[in-house]
Amino acid sequence: MELLEQIEAYLARTRTSPSTFGRLAVGDPRLVADLRSGRRPRRRTEERLRGYLKDVGASGEISRTGQSVRNPMACRLSQDEIAVELLA
């Protein structure tokens, strides 16, 4: 599977915005837009992207703050909902 296809699948599965993905993966919010426009990443960038995709696939999702979480829905809960879950 091509790198861009893997990224697109990840974006669809996690509903992560392209700019957030690029920022978290390699610090470049324009990365996905540039790849869609035909940009070819350098070897080191491609390695970092593949490593990021492997990490998020193996250890759960990465939240929008960059923290690994076992339950991807946990990062979408409000503080009140989290408090209720912790008390349960």
C-alpha cells in the first residue's frame, strides 16, 4: 500500500484532520496537502511517517494532544464525562 493511501486510511478511520496528522507525525501541517499535490517526501520523512503510522497502529491511537491513549474515544470526552467515568 502506498504511503499516501495509508495516511488517507488513517485519516478516515480516526477522523483526524490532515493538518493535525502532519503536525503530530512530522511537525508539518501542510504535509498531507502537499502529498496530495504530488510532493514526494524525502527518505527520512517517509521513514518518520511510516514509524508514526506503525506506532499509532500498534499502541492505540494518538490523541490530538499527541498523547497515546488506549481508548480513542477517551480524548473526545468532556471533563465532566471523564470525572463520571472515573467515579464509576
